[in-house]
Amino acid sequence: MASFVIEGGSALKGEIIPQGAKNEALQILCAVLLTPETVKINKVPDIRDVNKLIELLAAMGVEVNFLGQESYEFCAKNIDIDYLETQEFRKKASSLRGSIMILGPLLARFGKAKTSKPGGDKIGRRRLDTHFLGFQNLGARFHYEADSGMYQIDASDLKGTYMLLDEASVTGTANILMAAVLAKGKTTIYNAACEPYIQQLCKMLNRMGAQITGVGSNLLHIEGVTALSGTEHTMLPDMIEIGSFIGMAAMTGSEITIKDCRIDQLGMIPDTFRRLGIKLEFRGDDIYIPSQDHYEIESFIDGSIMTIADAIWPGLTPDLLSIVLVVASQAKGTVLVHQKMFESRLFFVDKLIDMGAQIILCDPHRATVIGLDRIQKLKGIRMTSPDIRAGQALLIAALSAEGTSIIDNVEQIDRGYQNIDSRLNALGANIQRTE
């Protein structure tokens, strides 16, 4: 198990380029299973979750060719569908939540699939009903084997249909989309997720020969086709990492330029940080954050306390609420952070309280943060990263704190952030990785 040893209290300075989007990568990589032709993917993030998915695809028979500079070629011409019956597959799939998204492509192309319960962050209940209900609507039949924890699915005759999703699940929408593109007839998906990741997947599939309309809305229409061809695709920059860097700059009083951000795809993320009092400028497609001695949280027009909550797109992504919460701890003012989607994601605040932050955990979904306005700095402590996003939030807190902090279980951070220690050290941070 690896740890970060962080000497906090130093301002950072310089330019940083965000990695490719993790949440997009997990969908796009699974989509290579839909065609026997070669698919080239650029800006693939070098992170644990993505690398484990690539290993899983290779074990299934996908030919993987690393081209360098974050680019890969994939060819799924010779898939070993029997590999899904092996203990090795069960172990690999159950260690990675993103493995659930191999189901849609396998069902579409091979008419059957099998998978175990996927792994991932322990941040509360994350059900899979949307995925399976969508497959059922298309005509699939599935069976859960309680003894083995495996899901077995028969989709030998997928047919397009109308469906209203029970929730606007991003991964559920992606999975159903990938199953529907090769189904017979027309599929209509209402209450579909419309995040940029889904838009990217739709554009990629259309370049491969799919017929998807309504891209960018919550009403998607898919005309099934008989086969898909190869293509080339480039990932968006990771919006969660961009938001993390904005918050880190403010928290540490740093002057940072975030390069090549695809600002047009960030939604309300920049304005959310502006509500916390953080100054930022758009310079072309770069975001410049000047050094700030203080930043003050806005209040609502009637003077009431600001509330920042997650919501389905185009609302604020829940993956940034951990960052918002830690950044608010050194602002001037008070904010209520409302995490609606996951009931365990705020439980890391006890570590921030131990560092000196003034936070009231109201319940599993809400925390009130009373900003210290830098009058009292956080102090370094030893802590453990519970999940990807909380781990990054704790790293930001440690960079701003006085003294030495140690973060254990940084493999959680590595799951979502590419070489984060060396990249931040290049800006002037002091992060040492120890085993």
C-alpha cells in the first residue's frame, strides 16, 4: 500500500494539462467491442481504473497496441466469449466498476454476456437496475446466480423499443445505447443522461455507422444497424480534474493556468467555483486562476446561505462536491454542501475536522462548511483516502495545510488521477510517494 507524504503551505505556480476524461474513457474503451475493425483512441488517461479495463479487454481477446503519447489502437476481431466463464474473468471484472459497461457491446454483437458484481468506490448504494431494465426492454433475459455472484444474460434477439429510464444514469444510458445500436428496429430512450461523456460516445458510435439522433438531449432515438466499422476518437479533458485544479489553486493561494480545457464542455463548473469567490479567467481554451489571498462565498439574492448541490447534467457533477467542500473550508463565509446522489461520500469530513476545518455534518447527504478565511490554517495529519474524489480533496487540503500530512491508500487516488504527485511537484508542490 502506497502513501503520500506532503509538506504543505507552499504556493504553486505554472501550467498544467488535464488528463483525458476518466468517466468517458470507461465507456469509449468498452465500445471497441462493437466492431471487428480497428479503433484508435487518443488521450487515454494513464490511471489504474482505465489500465485495469484495458487489461480486461486484452484478456478477452482484444488486440491492444499502445502507440505512445496517450494513444492506443484496439481490434476486437477475435473475442474469446468463453473467457467470461473463467475464474480469472470473475476476479478482474469484480475489481472494477467500469467492467459493467462491457455488457451492452457483448449483448449487441454476440447475443450473450456474463459478468460479476463490479467493484469501485464504496460511496453508498450504486444499483444496476437501470442497466438491466434497459436490456430487458430490448428483449434480453437475465439470471442472477446468487452462489457465484454472477449475472448471466441471453440477448439472442434484441429488438428496438421505447423505454423511459427510471433514473438518468450515465453508465446505464451508455450501456443501453451500445446494446441498442445493433438491435433490430428503432429504440427510443427517454430520461437518458446527456453528460458530455454520453455525447462523446454517441458521436463516436455515429462515426462507426450507428444512427443516433437527439444527441445532447435526454431523448435519444437509435435506428439499429447490422454492423459497425472502425473509427478514431479523442477523449475530452477530464472536467473533474479541471475543477480539482481550480479548487487547488484557490486553496493554496497559487497562480495556475490549466491548458486545453474544452471550456465549452464544462457546463456550470466554472460558475460554481466563482460562487465560492474564486477568480478565474478564460484565455482562449485555457483557464487562468490568479493568486488570491482571500476568496468569499456568495450568498443568495435574499441574503440566505449559499447551497451547492449536485444534479444530473447540466447540473453540477457529484464528483466535484468533495472538492467544493474542502475549498470552502478556507473561504470567507458559509455554504451548505448537499450531496444528493451518494449517501456515504461526505463521510471523509471527519479528517478535515481533525485538520481544523469547521464543518457540521448534518446527515449523510449534507454538510455545512464555515470558512476559516485563512485566519486559521489547516494542520497536517495522517489520514486514509476512502475513495477517488475524497482522496483528491484530502490531497488539496494537505497541500494548503501547515506541516506534514500523510495520506495512506493513495491507490484510490491513482484510480482517477494520472501521475498526480509528479505533475503537482512540477508546479512546486512537495509530495513524496512511499511504499
